[in-house]
Amino acid sequence: MATEYTCITRKIEVHLHKHGDTEEAAQRLKDEYHIWDNINDNLYKAANRIVSHCFFNDAYEYRLKIHSPEFRQIEKSLQHAKKNKLSEDDIKKLKAERKSLCADFREQRLAFLRGGATEGANPEQNSTYQVVSHEFLDVIPSDILTCLNQNIASVYKQYALEVEMGKRTIPNFKKGIPVPFAIKQNKQLRLRKRNDGSVYVLLPRELEWDLSFGRDRSNNREIVERVLSGQYDVGNSSIQETRSGKRFLLLVVKIPKASRTLDTKKVVGVDLGIATPLYAALNDNEYGGLSIGSQEQFLKIRMRMTAQKRELQRNLRYTTNGGHGRTQKLQALERLEGKERNWVHLQNHIFSKSIIEYALKNNAGVIQMERLTGFGHDKNDEVGTEYKFILRYWSFFELQSMIEYKAKAAGIEVRYINPYHTSQTCSFCGKYEKGQRINQATFVCKNPDCVKGKGRQKSDGTYEGINADWNAARNIALSEEFVDKKKK
Ligand SMILES: [Zn+2]
């Protein structure tokens, strides 16, 4: 069975390797940059040459047809079949003749593409390769040229129909197109590691491109390590020179979809928070967690939208007689409500994506959320106005379903738990008592023997407490009070 995988492209800056500090090494580096510049200066010309000949190959057959008086005569007769009072049999005969002529032209074309040779697979690509290798093989290594030839042929195919219909002309390539190569050449990976741990790509003509990861915000080193260890497969990649003269490896990595083995004992609990819209915590971690979104930002945007809406609604009240003005204002109100929905929708997308990323990053195989029945009553005995605000505007059902389908796609199981007391129970010792959540943001455990549920002790003997949303998220992650399904 073929494994399904997702292709991702990683952009990593590269430099040609310095082979020491000697004069010889300096000269070698100079020579190598010269080789590279030559490739870069000629590659786009080769690309244009290939695409021109792709078109020429297609056009050749067309020209054979229209230059054949026989073929044109048949076409004409068939076009005016009614006027010429052709019988069914006549038409059949003409069509058969046309078919055999077309087969002839196709044969002629293939013979032409093969350049006299009788056999050979893929004569189209071979013919364009012959054209460019004749002209460019001195400056562009054959491996790169082969790759380019394949890439350009597939680009041309995308446009071929529109070109034929006269809707557009053939694509045009400019200097700076990526220099493509098979990263696995004869089963050997071009990506290699030196004894000192540095990683490079070995291109033809002994060009060693050192990878420099910089601050590596996108975790490229780890991905490269996985490629080197064989965990990830790679696809044909390229090196591109930008206008500013920087060079980047565009590494195509195939990440298997199914092979991810997540830990099903690792659970992420997701809490709809008060101080923060969303909080995630792990069942097996006593620190950290993930807070997503800020309430301030959320409230600010919502308030602005609500204010606009009120203004419109107030205006509507004064124009109750109907007529032009009212319709316009109603439309404005609808538009605003649409905008609001889109905004919430987008936020939910961002939030659900973050939750999935957090789970994957921690190798967690399960996400637990509260079932929404009774939500807002069991959960919190002192429902504040802010909380109502969030409940009213936060489309939590939508968020849950987004988390659910995204989790599914990533191979994570989603479970719903009973929300009872999740915010009033200490996630460390399990003590439940009202008033432990001393305010929206802070939880202090009242169990005298519990240390971790109290936070640091202040100079006056009281405790700093722990983040109340995080505590609730931990409870959700730890809970085994599963409920079947979410109910409205
Ligand atoms: Zn406790």
C-alpha cells in the first residue's frame, strides 16, 4: 500500500563551502561561484528554449495536417456534409480516411522527434533534451538539465490547451528561476552531513552548498535531520538565487500522513477561558500550557462592532415607515453582521489550528474538551458579565467542531468530558471546594497539604495561586468522566 504524504517546501539559506583558508581554497571557491553564476545565467535561457520546442513539437503535427491537401479536402467535405448531400456511408468513409491520415501524421511527427531513431520512450522529452543539451551542456550539468527539462515539460502541459486555443502564448522564463536537481541521484542522497555535524547539498561539479539554519524559527534543522535519518523522504528540490544575491535551498520534503505515531496516553485538555479565550494543558505536565488569544484584543474588536451595530439599530427605529433609507440601513446591518460572523469564523480557524499544532508538538494522541450541556452553570457558580459576553459571542460550537475535524485529519482522537466542577477543583490534589477560584484569573487550593495548587507564598503568608484557566484545562486533560457526544 502506498503511503500518503504531504509535500512541504523548506527554504534554507545556503553558501558554497570554504575548503580551508589557503590560497588554493580561496581560488576554488572563486571558481565554484563562477560555475554557479554560469548555471544561473544560462538556466532561464535553457528553460525558454525547452518551452519553445515543446510548442514546436505540438505545432509540427498541426502543420502537417494543414499542409496536406488531402486532409483539408476531407475536412471541407465533412463540414458541408449536408449541403453536399453526403450519405451516412460517405461520411463514415471520410471519417475513416481522416483517422488514418491523422495516424500517419502522428507517426511522422514521432519519427521526426526521434531524429531517425526508431525506438525510444518519451520522444517529446528526449527531443527537447537533445536541443538544450546540444547548446547548454558545457555550462549546465546534465542532472540539472534533465530536471529542468522535466519541469518545463510539465509546466508547458498546463498551458498547452490554452496555447492551442489561442488564448495565451507560451510561458516565458526570466533570470533567477530555481536551479532544479534530483536530490536523490541514483538512490544516493545529495543532502549530506560532515563529521563536524554541518550539513550540505552536493551538486554536480563538486559544488558543496552549506546549509545555514540561522535562528531556525521554522524548525528546519529537525526536518533536515529526519531526512538524513531516512524518516522523511525527499522530492526533487532546487536552489534559487534572489535578486539581492542570497541563495536558498528549496527542499521538498515528503511527510508521511499515516506514519505519525502519537502517544494515546498523552492528553491535551482544552478550556474555554475567562482571562484568556482558550487555554490548553497537558495531562502529564505540571508546567506550561498554551494560552491562545487575548481577551483585551477580542473584547476591543467585538465592542467596536457592537457599537456600530447599535448605532444602525437606533437609526432604524427612527425610520420605521419603510422606504429607501430603511432598506439601505437594513442592508448595512446585514453586512456588519456578516463581517462579524466572518471574523469569529476566522478566529476559530486560527485557534483550532493552534490547538492541533500544540497537540502534535507534544505528540499527544488525544484532545479532551468539555461537553457543552450545562456549560456556564456547573462550570462557574458566579457567572460574571464578561463570561456571559464571551458565551454570547463566542461561537464555541463552531470552534469545537473545527478542532474535531482538524484533529481527525491529524490522527488525534477527540473526547468529551463532563464539565462538572472543572474550574473549582484543584488539578494537583483533586480537592473540590467553592471559592478556590479566588477571581477570574487565579486559583488557590484550600487543601492544607497541597503545595502545587497554591503557587508561591507571599510575604504576608497568603499564596500567589496558579492560573485558573490552566488549572481548569489540566482538569479537563486529566478527567476520565467521558460523555458520549456533545449535546446542544
Ligand atoms: Zn490542591
